[in-house]
Amino acid sequence: MSTHDAYFSRLQAALQAEGELLPRLIVDLDRLDHNIDQAVAFATQTGKALRLVEKSLPSLQLLDYIARRAGTRRLMSFHQPFLNLDAQHWPDADILLGKPMPVALAGRFYEQYSGPFDPQRQLQWLIDTPERLQQYLALAQRRGIRLNINLELDVGLHRGGIPEGEAGAVMLRAMLRLLAQHPQHLRFTGFMGYEPHVAMLPRLFGAPERLLAQAMATYQARVEQVQREAPALWAQAVAADGQPPLTLNTAGSPTYRLHDQEQVSNELALGSGLLKPTHFDLPSLAGHLPALFIATPVLKAAGAFTLPGAGRLPAAISRLAGRGKQALFIYGGNWLAEPVSPAGLTASGLYGTSSNQQVLLAPTDTALQVDDLVFMRPTQSEAVLLQFGDLLAVRGGQVVERWPVFADI
């Protein structure tokens, strides 16, 4: 008989006892602790700092919990409203933008910002082109402020930033010249080079180790160019006088554990890998445990799977497609998620999806009744975490805290 194993049976009993029969998102703190400790041990071993990717962990309490255990105050922000929340909630944070922001949104940050957080010492804007750097210079001049500029490098992902080769050298040279000409409004603080392709591409494109070596060779070339062509800017960034410290950021959850040898970067970004949704079931994260689950009740146990429509054809297709299967209709559905418990649950491509009452096909021996729970693993974290209201933090199979997500604040 197919049913929940001991882990999910304990979760189901706890949620039913709490009356939690809405679709809810669960964060397992025991598993999260394990994943945080894995990341901290690796960072300590390699001498690199950890920067938490806020978009992948969009809850102040969740971020607080991870930051305390990891011993970091470094955040990477990707969304202007979240950036303002970050600055308000963490007045001591070191924040790096994770993508270039339209200059109008950078201006909006300053319009809405208040409190002890000091952007001049604690905030770095990510810039990808000379044209955007000119826009940010104009913003700084209009507002009479100084902006910290971290330059985005294309180290093989080809999603923008300073490109590889001579074209990149020419572009960087122009940006360094502009930075040097306006020290009262612009400060160089380092580079960001994101390289998820290293772990995500099929092996046909090359082994991860070779792709990473290529990416970091590009990164090293840009570092050496600044040291050679703009030594005063480099010295200023290293000195970190009244500005964030030199930030040479790289990696992400899929690749952070591959950086055990390279000596170019000084910090690693990490977010989704701490919760390990299914897109992060990668060899590089084999030591991490899934710590994020959707729980939702069965509304209807409909018996043998039957397609809508009258006549022999729908009936024949139903018999073929549903052989050995029963239909379960759940509360909600159509999420970026995959059924995980009980084993053998699958979505029906023939019946289609529904965000109201999705049908799942289950083996006929699945022992689920109405109001029992189905568990799913999200495929990603950033979008999914914002869909379920408060996160339920569990420890030892019991709900211990409820954490609002950014959308609820």
C-alpha cells in the first residue's frame, strides 16, 4: 500500500493537529541547519565570505535565521521594493544589487529610503554598460550623492555585462575612465561574475571544472586590467575608506562548491541551494537536503481516472491512461512544484492543470482519504515562496514558527 513514509506522516499529523488545511509552504529547520552548516564550512575552508540571495529567501525572519547561523550580514537584492525593506530591517547590512536596476528605480530607492542604513558605506549598485554608468552618474549629480559601483562581468553566461575578450577590455577601460573622472559621485567597489552555466550546461559543452576555469580566467583578466590601468581605483576599493569593502562576487547555489581552488573571488552568493528545490538536485549540491515542501489537502478522491466527455473514445482513453490509477483532486495546484509524497503521484497531461482543484493520478493502492495531505517539492524558491502566505517553520516534525513573506509585509 502506498502511503507517506515516517517523515511525511509526522508532518501530516502535525499540520492536521494545527488545523492547517490550506495549501501551505513548509521550511524544515533541521534540514535548513544542515545546509547552512555545509555552506559555512565550505566558505571557511576557502576563505570566502557568504552573501545571501534575498530574492530566493524572501522573508525577513527566514533571512534573519540564516544570517545568524551563517554569521553574515551580506545580502544580494534584486527588486527595488525589497531593497528598501532590506535597508530598513538590516541597518548594518552590506547590500549588493544582483542585477542592473533601471536608474529611475535607483532614484526611487533614495526617495523612499530613511533610517540609519548608510547607502554610501553599505550599498553597491550593479552596472553592466558605460551607458548605464552615465545614467547613474547623472542621478548622483542631481541628488548630490556618491554611488558605489560594482561592475557586472560576462564570464560565459552571455546575459549581459562587460564581455569577454578585447571588446570587454575596451568597455571596461571606458567605464574606469568615467569612474576616475568623478570620484565625488562614483566609487569603484569591485566585480560580480555569475556563472550558473558551469553546472547547468550538458557535459557536451564541457566539464564543469573546465568551464569554471574559463570563467575565472575572464574574471582574473578584468581584475588585472583594473590593477594595471587604474591602480588608484583599485587601491581605493581595497582601502574601503567610507565605502563597502572590495567585493569580488561570484557563484550561486548551483556552483558555489566548485570554487574550492580558485583564488580570484572573495565572496560567494547563495540562496535557493539552502532550501534545495528540485532544480537544484545537482551533483554540486549532493550534500544538501531538500528543506522546502508544499502541503495541500485532498479535496476529492474520485476513484478511477475518467476524462470528461461522453462516448466511447473518452472512455477508452480513460481506461488506457488511467490503468492502475485513481484521481485525487487537491486544494489549489498548478504550482512550480512536483509531487513527492506519497510516492507515485503524477499530474495528468490529458486532464490538464488547474489552479483551483488540480487532479493528480495516484496508484490505486494509495491510502489517501479526503483531508489527508499531499506533499510537493517546489522546482524553485523565489516565485513559489510568495504564493502561500506565512511560511511554516518546522523542527522535529512540529510547527514552531510562522514567518511572513515579503508580499505580506
